[in-house]
Amino acid sequence: MPELDTDVIASLKDRVYDTASPLTLGTEHIGEVRYGLSLQSLLAARDTLLTQGLFIAAAEVLLSLLLLGLAATLLTRHLRELTVATQRVADGQYDLPIDTRSQDEVGVLARNFKVMIDAIRERISALHQSERALFAEKERAVVTLHSIGDGVITTDTEGRVQTVNLAAESLTGWQDADARGQPIDEVYRIFDEETGALLENAALQSIAERTVITRIGRTILRDRHGRERAVEETAAPILDRGGMLLGAVLVFRDVSKTRELNRQLAYQASHDALTGLFNRFEFERRLAQLLADPSGQRRHAMCYLDLDDFKVVNDTCGHFAGDEMLRELARLIKSKVREADVVGRLGGDEFGVLLTDCTLDTARQVATGLRDAIQSYQFIWDDRRFDVGVSIGVVPVQAGLSTAVGVLSSADVACYVAKDRGRNQIHVHESGDFETARRRGEMQWSTQVVAALRENRFVLYHQHIVPIAAANDTGHAEVLVRMLDSDGAVISPGKFLGAAERYRHMMELDRYVIARVLDFMASYPEDPHRHLSVNLSGQSLSSMEFLETIKGMLLRSRVDLSRLCFEVTETAAVANWHHALGFMGELRALGCKLALDDFGSGLSSFAYLKSLPVDYLKIDGAFVRNMGRDPNDRAIVAAIQNLAELFGLKTIAEFVEDEAIVALLREIGVDYGQGYVFHRPEPMRPAVRIDDALSRTG
């Protein structure tokens, strides 16, 4: 075969295949066979086949390339889309349509890429929202910071100013632009109000100590221009979440008005509004401080001053005049003592002077100087001149020996001892002082009065008021009150009434008596003494609150109020003129009768009489008792009778003690008489218990 193939290949050159083969017969060579074959057609077929094969191969290659290109296109289309998408994402575009329908790896990649894009878009949207919220919050914070009334300054960790709000600009005098970067102790300078010393800056202190610093005491801010304001401040460190220090914030406010108001309130709480002197509360506080001295070696003294006849100015010129006189006297008293001494107004016309580090002898000299100065003083009002007197009680003050209440009580008692001696008197309280002891006894009676009221130990007596010149008149009686001691013994009013008046228990006692009288009248409507007279104290007469209480009792009672007469002393009526006029008018409007007691003993009697709504004049017993021996007293009684007739009033003579006086009174024309010659006081018939009476009458 190889030879043949070689031969064939060799024969291709002439396109003829020529070959020979020997012929043998047995072993004998008999000839050869030679044949030839033209290769033209074969070559043509070869060439045709070769051409076709090349064409087919080319077609297959082209088709393969087309198929490969198509496949590559199909395979890389999603990748190109993803590539374009990544570029757009890089450019900030996130709303892209991405085909995620493919199930191959590219489809998985596309879906994951779309999830990533959606997450990025949501994150960016959230960031935008956070950014907008942060911006809005920042704007609100800035607006709030500039809108609040408190000053706010922020600093870095070195204490250099970062921001200053509008209020802080106004308070410090520094604009925000000028203050930025400045040390805060240059922008915000604070001083002690009392000493003027420069204080440590609260923001710097807060940074150094990493704690909140607050000052609400007497601090003063001095601004850039030297103006000063009272401020309160708080500084706090600014820390991040990790506790790292970022700076400090200082918040402060102008409290000048508040501090001034507090000063005014403190002044008003410790000073008398009318005179500017210390009030009683502050006076007692300072007295207690002296008495609490731990050394106990210092000696002090107190003067208790009570003006004489102050009510005359009030009643004749009005309260404005009285107030002005008190102001002038306050200045006068203040000018006569040392700066270290304490001067206070203890009551209406009562003053106290606390003399520190002063012996009792020196205090007596000071009291004499005060008395002489006041005695020399004249008060002028509307061209009228008034002389003023004063009674002064002086007591020692030493730590450990008494209390503030005890000292005031002793001084008060000493003052009233001085007043009992007349105008412009001084009484110095010392150990073994009889007069002071007597007055102190009144204080003890005051305690007993309170106890008797609480324990229902008062009883009612009555004394007849008998017609002398009056005709066809029903019986009258004056109601009197007695106190029972703890053993049941009767105590006369002369022992306890002074204490009750002095220590202001009369309103309660008056209410007690009126309640029992109303109950008695309701229980015994046919009592022969159909008209009962009840005394009203000056304290009750000057109280509108007491008036409302009594009106309620009268209106709720079941008695004929025309049977009830209220007696008011002339002195009380004149001393409480405006109140008395209204008080008596209200009682008169309810149908009660009114009597002016002790008439003739007071001041300006005739001038006031024409205005008072009274039915009876009770002639002062001081004129009646001696009228048989003293023609002057008889003339006064006759004058009062004539005056009463002129005004259409009935008269009652007190202290009628013998028939000779009765005859004189009948001759003068006095309508009624009251005294031992007619009747000695005796107990009234008992009515129901007082607690029941009070509950029914209010």
C-alpha cells in the first residue's frame, strides 16, 4: 500500500495512474499485465470535494461565530445592564429598572444587586430624612436658644467661647461674632454683691471639676460697658456618649427685679409699713438673739413706750393725721438712740427700744431723754397743735434670765405702771418691784378669765333700775357678770374685768353674756324685769366682725329685741367714734335700745351726743354719789338732765346710795335710779346651760 500510495501520489503529476503486474504460471513467468487509469475526474472530484468541504467549513465557522456572538450577547446583556447600573449608582442614580427574571447566576447577581440598590436607596432616603430632621432640630435649637430669656454661652474644653445667644449678648454686652474664641472669663465676669470680689468663672470651674455648678446667691454680672446686674447662674460640662469632655454650657438670668422684690418683701416682713421701724416680729427676733448670747455676760435694757392721748388726734383730725404723727414720732425716737440700738413699733401707738450693751441706770437716762423729747414735741395739723405725752417702762435684758416673751411682758407691765401714775412717767422694773408685781397679777387674772370662759365659770347677776320721775314704766335691770373660782367662790368684776380688758378677752366675754341673756329672756318671757341692759366693751364696739356675730345671735333669738338695751360707755363711744356710730346704728335698726353709760366723764360729750343713736343717758356715778354735798356735782347732774330732755332722752342716775340723793334726783327730774338704796345685785334665775345657749344663738 505505501508503494501504491506513493506511486499514486507520484502519478498525480501527470494525472494518470500507470502500473504493471507480472503474470506467472506456476513458477514460469508468462508475461505481465499493464493497465493505466486517468486521474482527471478523480482530481476534479477531489477538487470539488475539497471546495465543498472548505465552503462547509467556512460556513460552519461563520455560523459558529454567529452563534457564539449571539450566545455571548445573550450571556453578557445582563452583565452590561449591571455595569451600566453600577455606573449610574456611582453617579447617584438609584431608581433603575433591573431585569431579575433570569434564573442563572447573572439573574441571581441582578437580584442581589437590586436588593443592594434598594437598601442603599432606603439608607440614603433615611439619611436625607435624618439630615432634614437634624437641620430642622438645629434651626429650632438656634431659634430657641435665641428666643429664651436666659443667657446661654457655650465653650470648648479650653473655656473659649463658641456661641452666645441673644439674651447673653444683651446681658454681657458682647456680640456673638466678637465673643467667639474669647476666654469666657473675659466675656462673662461675675462679682460678689457684698464684697465686690471677682468670683471664679462657673464654666471654667465646671470644666475643671466635671460637675454642675450653681450659684443663686448675691452675685453680680458686670457687662462689657461696666453696667451691673444681679444674676443667677448654672454651668455644666458637655460630654459625648463616651464621656469625653467637649466643653461647657453656662446658663444665667437677670434676677435684678426678683432680688429687689425679695429685698422689699424681706423689708416689709421685718419693718412696720407706716413708720419704717422694725415690726414686733423682728423686734422680738432681735431680742431673742440677745437673750441667746452664750457668754451671758452682756447687759442690755429695753424701753417700752406707750403714747398718751393718741386717740385724741385720731378722733379729732382723722387717721391720716394720726398716721403722720406716728411717723414723725418714729423719726424722733430713732434720732435719740444709738445706731446699734433697735427701735420697733410694737402696736398702734406703742414703741420698743432695745438698748444693747447698756446698764439699767443708763437705760433710765435714755428713757428720760426720750420722754423729754416727746414731751417737747408738738404735732401740728390744719393749724391745730397737739401736745403728746408718753409712758415708758424700762426692764433689764440679760441672757439666760428670761425669754423674749417674758421681757416684753415685763416691759409692758412696767409701762402700764408708769401710765397709772399719769402722763409722761417712767417706771424702771427691778427685783421686788411691787407695782410691777401688781400688774403681773393682772396677767394671772387674764389666764383665769380664759380658763373660766373655757370651763363655763361665769354667772349672771342683775341690779334693778328703778323709776324715779318716770311714770307707767315697766321694770328695768342691768345685767352684771361674776366669775367663780375653781372652788365655786364668787369673784367680783373689779378683780378680773381690768385684766380682761387689758388682755383683750372682752369680746369673748361679751358674747358669752349676750348669749346667756338672750336665752334667759326666751326662757322667762314674763319676767317682771322685762327690759334688760347689757354692757358692751370698747373692744367689742370697735369690731365689725363682732357686730356681725351679735347681729346673727339677735336675729336667731326668739325674744322681743325692744326689751334688750345695750350700754356703751361714753369713753368707748368717743374713742371708737366711727365704729361706734355704725355699730350702734345697726343695733338700733334691729329694735334694740341703747344707753350711753358714765355720761359726763368723757371728752367732748355734748358735741358727740347729737350724733349718737341712744335712748338713755346714764349719769356717771362720780357726780351722783356726792351731789348732796357738792353743789358742782348737783349742777352737772342737772345740766345733763336738761341736755337729755333737749334731745328727748331718758336719764338713769348711777350709784344712788341714800334717800336724800333720790329726793334730789326726783327734784331735778332724772327718770331712773340705780344703786344700793334700791337694790343690791343678786343672781338671775338660772336658764339653760351656756353651751346650749351658745349653740342656739351662734
